[in-house]
Amino acid sequence: MEDKNIKDDELIDDENQNQEEHQEKEKDKKEEIPKKPKKKVYISDDENAEEIKRRIDSLKNKNNNVVFRIKPSIFFFIILVMISLLYYLYGNKATLFEEKREVSYTQFVNKVKQGEITEIREGDETLTGIKKVAGKVEVFETNKLTNRLGQDTNLMDVVRDKNVNVIVLGTPISTVLTRALFSFAPILMLLFLMYFINKRMMGGSGGGMGNPFNIGKGKGKLSERPNVKFSDVAGLTEEKEELREIVEFLKNPSRFEKAGARVPKGVLLLGEPGTGKTLLAKAVAGESEAAFFPISGSEFIELYVGVGASRVRELFKDAKKESPAIIFIDEIDAVGRKRGQNKNGGGGNEEREQTLNQLLVEMDGFETDQRIIVMAATNRADVLDPALLRGGRFDRRIEVSRPDVKGRIEILKVHSRNKKLSNDVKLEDIAKITPGFVGADLENLLNEAAILAARKNNEVITMEDLDEAVDKVGMGLGQKSKIISKRDKEMLAYHEGGHALVASLIPFASKVHKVTIIPRGDAGGYMMPLPEETLGKTREQILAEIKVLFAGRAAEELMMDDIATGAYSDIKRATELAKLLISSVGMSELGPINYEHSDNGFMLSSDMSNETAREIDLEVRKLLKEKYSETLNLLRDNKDKLENIAKLLKEKETVTGSEIRAIVSGLSVDEVLNLNDEDLEKYY
């Protein structure tokens, strides 16, 4: 039994010893492992609860010890200090007396004479009289008449007679602080305001009141990785071929280096809005798998001088870190305008020029082996500084033009991938009736067609939806419910019918696609032409267009014996074309001379004499009157056809080009109304 107890005691001792050894080892381990410093989380006052929770969770996931500290606002802290100081100076003046009354100087002197005041205390601006009666203290205060009590002879005589004790007080510290506060308060407040704004600017996140210099972390756009490919860019075959070299350089630069070739440092995309310049830049980044740094030219320019140049430096610094990279500056004309044009100077102009200078320096500062390409887009190449366009900077310029019919078909196919089209939809026909439409317009057209289909509770887009969308995008919202008087409708029918008839009769005029008298936007009605896409216009084509423009007004005069203001835009356009013929392209009797105005940076100045200007005006007037007379005679000779077209328009409100050509061929209105689609195809 004793042996068993001894063994148990030995086992207990062994266990205790093992526990002590284990504790010592754990202690040694804790001493060896350095303690992680607690991470302090500063949470600004304007952060919402969701953002705070997100930051806390992210820190907890990283096994950090979190210590919460709400960062106080310096502004409210300073306000609190000022309020406390004012309270100390004015609201918490310690008074030695229970009662104090303000009296006039005369009353004060009388109380001294009557012996009611036994002690006078002289302050900077006041005299305080003290009367002690049965342990109670009364205080009387009045303003001084002189700087020193000794200068007041009348009062001093009474003081001596009554043997009143006089105590001269020093200037209290509160008065000194008050004077100092009011003397230096404006300066201190101004300095504080400047400091506060500066701290806010330097401590933000890059937007608004944030750090304007923190371009890489704030406004300067963190790099993106676009998933756009060249297959997503339709209708720009030549442009894509030019940019494939940039992709090859970013992916395989050694191929060019072996041949001794230098890849362009910058690529400038020129073209009208909506032609796909930004999409092309993203496609280059997507194909090359390079970091993409997009920024707008206007983002460089801010209120503070030097911000733009700093942003440029930060942008290129970040791009070099993530090489290969593409820096894309959209609307570069906002920062890259010609220097020295603003003769009046100005801070904004100086800031823009500093930013441009820094951009030029940065584009010279990186080598081709860093694999950084600067791409930029603008629709105002004429205003760019020549230094931007020289070799070694934006030495490759690619014109992104409006798509032709083939390009529009490809664009429509790309944007209709995720849309259901009915069997009657022919994208080729839509492409033909949308000359001048760019990629953005065509995407918007298909979207409007989808919306129209959804309004009808249809999931499939029909040709009717697309036709309506073309009108809506091109001319505006249709106003079918608008009430039009019988006379206005008749005049509108003759006006639009005149356009359609003349366009169908004369050579070199654009083919008529559709005519309508349904108001859209600012137009009461319109005739939609189907122009052929050519590189330029001949003289005969321009003269034919002038006749078609005048046909509306001429039809009103012929059929209504009156004219309306609806021809305003037609006459304006006809005048512009006449001036183009005579003063710009030299297609008149004045000869092949250009008389256009020149822009010298200050004002429009004329390069012609008054006599020449008069000759041009006479020539323009002569041409316009001649073409109007010819148009009027043409309509008079085909008055019956004009009547039929107007009658058909009043009947249907919208008439196709095939129906117009059927009437011009000699068919009556009733015969045209009875034609089926197959018969109308003959007149297409």
C-alpha cells in the first residue's frame, strides 16, 4: 500500500515537472516571437457605417489586432478652444463681490462725498467704489473721465477730504489676452483656414477636396485590364491594322529591335465624337494584355497651380511600374492646346501650359525598352501644339473616320449580338438609310429599337421598330398626338411633297427614302434622302441639293399662294452651299480663288477687300435666285404630280420613296395605295 502511494506521489511529481518544463518552453517561445504592434485604424468622420465595417472585417481577416481610434476633426477642436477662451474672458469673470452696480460719474462722486464709498479701485477704463456695511459688500462702477485718477482734480479733492483708500490695479491678464486676440484673430483665422484647406487637400483620396497630386491612387486612375478585343471593334479595318503593330511591340519588342526599328512612343487618334477612338485604345490594351491607364485631358487641370504637372509625373511613374502599359489621354485638346494663344495671360492658361510642358518632358523621358505607349484621342487636331505632333512624341496619327455602308453593317451586327431580331430585319437596309451615323449612333439606334419593342411587350425587334428608331435618333421624338390645323397640314404636305418631287425629277439629287408630315423635334415634317457615299461632291451635285432645298418654299408659293417660316433651315443651308461654291472651292465665275475668313487667334479677319466681298455677295444672290426660279418652273410643269404626292401624304402621313417614285412614274394615288410590297419593290 505504501509502495503504491509512493508511486502515485512520484507520478504526480513527474507530471508537475513536465508541466513546469512545458510552461517554461512556452514562455521562451513567447519571448522569441516578437509581438506584432497593434495596428491603429483611423476612421474619418465622414466614413459611413458600411465602410467602417468593411475595413474592420478586412483587418480581422488578416489576424491584426485592431485598436479603434476615431480621428477628431481639427476644425471642431479649434472652434471648441476658441469658445472656451471667450468664455474664460467674458463669461467666467471672477468677481470678488456679490453685488455690482453701474452708476454715472456724477452719482459716483456724490457717493464719495456722502461717505458711502470707502475704497476706490482704479482700473484701465473704470473706477470701482466699494462700500462695506455689516459684512455686506456693495460695489459701484463708473467710467473714468481721465486716463489717471490723479488727473481728476475734483474727485481727488473729495477723496482726500473723506480719506478714501485708493488702489491702482494693474492690467488684468484677461484684458491683455482680449486685446491680443482681437488684434491677431483675423491673421490667425486666415492662417488656420489656409492650413486646414491644405491638410484636407493633402490628406484626401484624390477627388474633390482630396489630394490633387495623388494621381496614381486617386483621380489618376488605377490601371485597368480591359477585356475588349479587336473583334469587338467593327467597321475600322484599316485603323485596326495600324494598331496591330503597337500590340506586337508590347508583346514581342525584340522583333522590332532586331530590325533596328523604333516603335512610335505616341499614337494620336483623330476623329469625330462617337467614331470609336476610346474603344480602339481599349482594344489595343486588351489584345496586348497591357496595363491601361485612362484619363481625361480635363482631369489634369485644377484650381491649384502645379497640380496638373504633378499628376502627369505620377501618371508616368505608375505606368513605368506596371510596364508594359498604355497611357490613354482622352480629349487631349483640353491640355494640349497651342501655347501662347492667350495674350492676356491668366492663371488657368499658365497652369495648362505647365501641364503640357511636363507632358512633353515625360514623353521624351522614357525609353522604348520600357514598353510604354501613350495614346490620345481628340476631334480638334487643329488646336494641338506642334510640339506634341513632332517625331518622337505623337509621331503616328490615325484618322478614325465615319464608317461606310459596309462598316455600318458590321457595327450593327456587333451591337445586335445580344438582341433578338425578327426574320424581316435586314441590317443592310438599316445601314443604307443611316449615312453619317457613327458607332455610338448605331448602338443607340439598336437600343431605342429594343425599347420600342419592349413597350409593345415584344421580345423580338422588328423592322418597324428599327425604322422608328432611325427617325427618333436622327430627327427626334415623333409627335403624333400634336394637333395640326387643316391649313397647316396642307401646307406641310405641299412643302415636303415639293422636296420629294424635285429630288425624284432632277439628276445628281439624292434618292428619296421616306417622306413624312409627322412632326419630330423642331421639324414639322421632313424628307429623308438616301445619299450616295462619295469622297467629295461635284458642282452639279451641290446645285441639285440647292434646288431640292428650295423646292419646299417653291411648292408653298405655287400651291398655297403663300409662304411659311418652315423653310428657314432650307434657305440657310442653300445659302451656305452657294457661298461654298463661290468663295471656298472656286466653282464660280470669280475663278478658283479661296476667300474664306482666317483665324489669327484674336478675331476673325477677312482676307478680301470690300469690293471683292460685294462681288461675292452679288454672285451668291444671283446663283440662289436663278436656282429658285428653275425649281419653281419645274414644279409648275409637274403640278399634277405634286398634287398627288400631297394627297398621299395627307392620307398616310408617312410615304416611302418607292411610293413617291410610283407617283412620279404616272400612277394615281388610288393605284399606289393598292400596290403590294412586291409591286413597290419595282420602284425601289
